[in-house]
Amino acid sequence: MTRDIESPDGEESTTDEDGSTGRVDRRDYLRAIGGLGIGGLGTAGVGALTGTATAQTAFDESAADERIRETQTGPLTVEVVDENGDPVSGASVDVEMTEHDFDWGTMVNAGTLLDRFGEGSDYRQYLQELFNTAVLENIHKWAIWEGNIQQADDAVDWLDEHGFRIRGHTCVYGVDYAIPNDVLTAAQNGDGQTVRDRTMAHLREIITHYGDQIQEWDVVNEAVHRGKLQQGEYSGVDPENPMSSQTKPWTTDLLADWYREAESVIEANGLDVETATNDFNTMTWDQDEYYEQVQFLLDQGIDLDAIGHQTHLGSSTNPSGQSWSYATIDAVFERFAALDANQRITEFDMAGDGWSGQQQRAEAFRAFLKTAYGHPDVDQFVMWGMWDETHWRDEAPFFDEDWSEKPALDVWRTLVLDEWWTDASETTADDGTATVDAFLGEHDVRVETSDGTTVTETVAVTDSSAGARMTVTVDVPTTEGPNWVSEPAPTDPDGDGLYEDVSGDGDLNFPDVNRLFQTTESTEVQDNAEYLDFDGDGDVDMQDVLALFERV
């Protein structure tokens, strides 16, 4: 098993994880299911992943599907009224989803994204077809960003203009290739003040540079496993083996100060930007250390928004030898749910030789998607690339180098873009309302009345408990001609606008005179006076009875 792989050309430095709310408020939900967590994990370590046989089989695919219905759908009620506010019954209501509230994303290679002559066209097409969230691979890492700011800005601009939610990866990262030379030298020489000053200045610069274009920043990447920066301030940090250091780099004052600085910059500039942790092996070997890091930051008063699980899977089993079932995956989410921050899958992939093939990968992928999507603590699922050509290990989940599709792509399309995509139709009842179950997200609502009048409006469903309610006002055309109540209704035999056939028998005869004589003072006749004014004086009275008699 590989625990630390660093690419010489600056790709993501990480490791395999192998075994060789506008939603339901997540705290309320967890209390509702008993507060125990799957397997009673509490704050236990990786060894607790085995749990009991009952605990590990209690949460399965059907339970995941039911939880998705509970946490990711809500009632959308559409009330259709006319311009007077009266209900319109019998109108058709078609609801079509346009975007998920949940973040579905991928890592994006800036060079390929901006390529106008090679594979860029296909790359951009699939990005827009499949995802609503993106994170740039390396170009926001400090040392790389300083030499490529224009390309980074162009990539962010394109993603922003095309409606993507953007993760910032990363402000501070303690590996050689991501650290400017002068800062790395200072760290190696024990010059902690220079390290502190330069990192704080960089935090301020990169966060304000992008402002609200980037919705979330990994403030510090892989704090559990990287010590090249912190060695400058703490001699007890071993930069080559941080996890065995005398001073834990994941619970230092400098780490907390980096997050404080990021929060201060965000608040001072009025930005709507979130802060996150991010690390590898958090689903497997190094849960305890990562849990300790997040708990430390929270105890230090950091208002952390997200806990990022990279989730690079090199095998079909976890460290306990269990396959990646719904229960084993959910057990990890349940453990971290005790911490007051949302959880996010940030760099998912399934590279390595610990798999029997693409179909096995697809089945594990299905389990991860369903378990993550329904968990009230999880609000994002991002893959570390979709295409082999731009993948750090040449083994992305969706596409071979020639764009041939892999089974995991079919799983994604079937779930994210079909089964979890609202497409519903209903007809308004007598009270003018129609209700559909909608997945959380943006929707187009199209209303069509019986006379063909159509209105289309948008609505966001963001709360699975309360759902959403909207009122659509339609212009109901005024009915031309008389409004007869009694039967048979009078007719206009000669089309002159006067309804001489008052009896409605199809002929002009004495029954017409008799009916008008008997009903002259009735509300129905008076409301339709213009159609029965046979003497032309503007009202209906006995003179009109005589005028009709003369016609007969």
C-alpha cells in the first residue's frame, strides 16, 4: 500500500485510502434516529469500523434510498389563481428541475479547460453536462499560483460565468512544490516569524483576490500529513514524518491562527465564503488524527464550515478488510457527524490495483453516492478528475483517454441526473393547488390552463421538511357572449347578437315570448340584458317582450 505519493510535476500529493441544511437540520436528524450512529462509533478510532455484525448490516441500499427521500426531497405546492386571486382548477402543472442544491463536482485542469484547439471542447462540454461544482487541480497552490495568476483567473472566470460553484484549493499547503522558495528556506532555517508573516499575507491576498467568485477555501491542505511549513515555528515537527512528530502539526497554534486569519479576512471584506479542512486517509487509517484536528479547531473557536474527506480509494475494501458497503461508508460519516461542521467528499477516485475491474468500482461508487447524498451531514461530492488524460494517476472514474465511457459514469447519470432529478406533472384541484415531491434545488414550474394560457416561473426548494410554496397568477380570458345559467340556453339563430330563441329549442316561436315574459325580472335575464334588448332601449322589460312577439 502507498501512503505518500508525490508527483514530480506538481500534481496532487496524496495517498490511496485502501485496506491492503436549508435541508433537514443535521443535528435534529441525528437526534431523531437515536444519536447513536452506525455501530455506536462515537469518537472511537479506525478499529471501531468493524462494529458488530448487526451494526454493519443495518444500513443498506434500501435504507440509503429512504434516507434520501427524507433529507433530499420536499413538498412543492403550486397555487394557481386568476387576476382576482380566485383559485384556478384543472390547470396542468409541470415541474422540471434545473439544478441541484447539493454540490456535484470534479477537479478541473486549468490548461485543458482553457484549451481552444485540442481536447478542450469535449472537456468543457462534459463539465457542463455532468457537474455544478469545480475545483482547480494545482493552480491555486501558493507557489504555482504566483507564477500563473492570469491562467488561474481565466479558469475561475470561465467556471464562474458558466454557473459553477467553485472550491478554492488551497491557501496553505506544506509540501515543497506548493511553497515559494523564500518561505521554504525560512521554514527550513527555523525562521518561524517569516513563515507566519508570509503565510498570513498570502491568505489575505488570495482570498480577497477572488472574493465571492470562490465559495469555499481549503484553508490548510493535509495538515495531518504535511509539516514543511510548520517546522519553521515548531522544532518538534518532523517535516519528513509529521505523524510521528513530537509536536503534532494538526493541533498547533499556527494552524488555528491560519484559520482565524482566513475567517477575519472573509468577515472584514463581507464575503460569502466558507472555510474547510481537507486531508487523505480520513475514511481509513488516519481518522483519529483528523478527528482530533477538527475538534481542536472547533475548540479554538474556529467557525469551520466543512470537513473535507479526499477519499482516494486504492482498494475495494477498508483497513478492516470490509468491502465499501453502505454501512461501512455511513459509519465514517456518523462518526464525524459529532463535529459541528458539514462533511464533504472532496477528491474522490478509485485508482490502483486493489480492484477487480470497472464494474466493481461502479458498485462501490453507487454506495458512496447514495450514502453521501442522503446523509444530513454531507452536502458535497467532488471527484478528483473525470478523464484519464488529466488524472494524477491516469485512472479517472468516468472516461478513458479516448473518451470511452466507464461504468461509473452510467451510475452518475442514472442517479444524479435522472433518479434524483425532479420531473413531475400534476393538475390543480378545486382549491387551485397541486403538490409534487421535489428534490432540493432549482426548478422551472410551467402552468397551463384549460384555455391554453401558459406561465413559467422558477422556484427553489431548499428545505426537506417545510418544502416550498409558490403562487402563480394566470390571466383567465373574459368569456365573450352571454353567461346563461338555466337550461336549455337561449341561442342566436341569425347571428345578429340578439338571442331571439329564448326557449333554446332552435326555433323562433311563441315559447320564446312566453319564457321571456316569465323571466324578465330574473337575475339571469338582467345580467344578459344586451343580448335580449329587442327594442334597443338599453334594458330588458315588457317592451322587449312585445318586440319579440312582433318578430314571431
